[in-house]
Amino acid sequence: MRILPLVLALLAAAPAAAVIRVDINSGTAAPLPIVVPGFPATADAPTAAGSTTALGSQVASVIAADLGSSGLFKPLDATGTAVAPGDVTAPRFDAWKTLAAQALVTGNVTANPDGGITVGCYAYDVFSSEELARQGFVTTAANWRRAAHKCADLVYSRLTGETGYFDSRIVYVSETGPKTHRIKRLAVMDQDGANHRFLTNGQNLVLTPRFAPNQQTLTYMSYADNRPRVWVYTIGSGRQEAVGESPNMSFSPRFAPDGQSLILSMSQNGTTDIYKLDIASHRLTRLTSGPGISTAPSYSPDGSKIVFESDRGGGQQVYTMNADGSDQHRISFGEGRAGTPVWSPRGDLIAFTRLTSAKHRIAVMRPDGSGERVLTDAYQDEGPTWSPNGRVILFFRTAAGRGGRVDLHSVDLSGTNERTIKTPLDASDPAWSPLLP
């Protein structure tokens, strides 16, 4: 998608500092009342995805849902409140004040001569009657949801001071069948569950899919041909390729921040260690060496360090090391075991699964192991993955009892805004993409 300012003068009209600022650390204590009425069409016209009038209503609904899902905003009911094309750049603020809205998000939808559309996005402070932001998004008609997500990201960023995360995707393992014979397929969808599609047919077991920095490539483990190996999948073409020809079991892959190499686990001679694999040359570099199992590696955002889990000390715990394998030391010391660590894209925290005899819960700690906080308290939560801005954690939850459903859930860093992401079938092993270009 191209991001296109409506005109340079319009951008210059926005004030230098936001009048409203949302505290992202306050959780759901006082979400900001915000109103997102249907976007009017500049002129009603047909498109490949429906009329511009219909698209305007749909765009507004997606924006409201995005902002509401963050827990920081409370979308108000705007039913019956019509917005004329002229109201977009000159809102009737008195009408929105009667709803007790503190912020207004509005815009318009225009059909372009090439068959595409332009979605105009505007944000206002209702009580001061000031414009906070405006941006135009040009895309194909079929891609209208991405324009809505980008508008939501713009508003989120302007009102919180943080980058948004709505224009992103999730890959996960879709599961069906009895627990003793699960069929597992790769599936991908927008972060809100829309545009869902399966990437593999379930013929071979797949595990731990992870995005490359370019968002168009995945790495995962597959049991194709009864050989547990690491594979790479190109989303656009559907091409799948095994990485390396080692006879040893390889698993738990993840891309380096530069996308040029993978870190993965490989089992041989009774031990499992972490290796770096150069994608172009297939050259392997061993990073850990010792008894037991070392696995689930994850790079820090700058690529200088790696966090991983290991049972080298007699129980499953979290360790860090430099990217070259030096300075390996344990950082988790709380009750029970700790595993599946993943570094925040902000670099300030590591999310992981805290495992005790009673529950599996999602927790975070600083890279030195201090400041541990448990964010969830269900029967079995595991496999955390971060939103692109490092403010929300996605994970999978297994319900108690035999045959308990497995679902995707998210929680923010306050631990108070938890929600379910609906999928057609059971879902596990999620990974959140970076923001789409």
C-alpha cells in the first residue's frame, strides 16, 4: 500500500502538539471516549469491493474495533449521527460534545480513476475543537481494510505517542482432530482475525511458525517425509523449501533481525544445542554446548544478544547469551520453571511462560531477569509473541479438561486488557508480524 498525504498544505495545518494524550500504562482504568462515525463518500461510486458509501461505514467499523481492542479507547455509539462530506474537514463539534466524546475520528472514501480508492483519515480533539492528525491512504478497493488499520494506527500513535500495531498479521498453527492424532496446518490472518487463510494442507505436522523481518517469509518446523526439519515458506508464491540437509532433528527456528540468518535448535548425540544458520551459504555455527536441551532462541532487536531456554541446570529455565554464544547465564529464578522466551521489539522486556505445578502463565521480565510480572492466570497459557510496538502479547490458551479447546488470546502490559482472537479451529504457536509496509 502507498501512503499518500492528501496535500502537503493539509498536513501542515495540523498542530505541532497533541491536545489529548492517552496514558498507555493505565490499562483499562479510564479508556478515552472516542467516536468514529461512518466515513462519507466524496461521491457515491461503485468499486470492486462495493460502493464508496458502503465502504465508508465498513472502514469506520474496523477503526473503532481496532482502537477499542487496545483497551485505551472507548468507542461510542454513533448510530443515527450522519456525517456530511463537508463535516469531515469542518466537524460540528457541539454535536459530538453531547455524546461526551473527547476525540473524533472521521474521514472520507473516494473512488480513484484507476479503480482504487483513497481513504482520508482525520482526528480531532472535540473539546478544544482542534485537529490532531490527517492522512490519506491510497490502495486497491479490495485492500480497504488495510487503509482502515493504517488510520487506526495513525490515531493510536497521535494520541499515545507510541507506534500503532493494527496493520499487521498473525501466523499460527491451526489444529483439528483428537488429541492423539492432531492435524496441524499453518494459517495466517490479519491481527483482528480477518482475511484468514490456510497456508498448508495438514498432510505434514507443522510447528513454531515465525515471520521474517520482510513479513513475506516464514520459517517453521515440519515433519515432511518423516524428517523433523526447519523449512522456509514464501507467502506470496506458496513456495516451501527445507533449510539445510543435516540428518539431525532441527526445530524451533527464528529469523535474525537482518533476515540473513536463522537461529535454531539441533539434536545430535543425545544433546540439543542452538545453532546459527546462514541462509545463503547454509553454514552452521554452534552457539551452545553442554548437556541437556537448549532451545526456543530469540534475538534482541539489535541482534546483539539471544534469549533461550535450557534445562542444563536440572530444570527448564531462561538464559541469555551474546550473539556469538559467549557470556551464557541464567536470568529466570522465580517459582517453578520458565520457557518459550521472546524478546520485545522495544528491547526492554522478555516475555516467557512461567510454569508451575498448577498453571502455565504468561509473564515478562527485564533482560537481566529483574522485575518479573505475571500477566495471566488461566489454566494453561503459553507461547507468547509480541505486537510490533511491544505493548501487547499474543499467546495460546488451552482450556482445562480432556479435549479442552485451544484458542489465541492477547493481553497488554498492564495485564488488564485481555481478549480472544477468534479462529475457525483450535489455534496454537502464534507469531505476530512486524507492521506491514
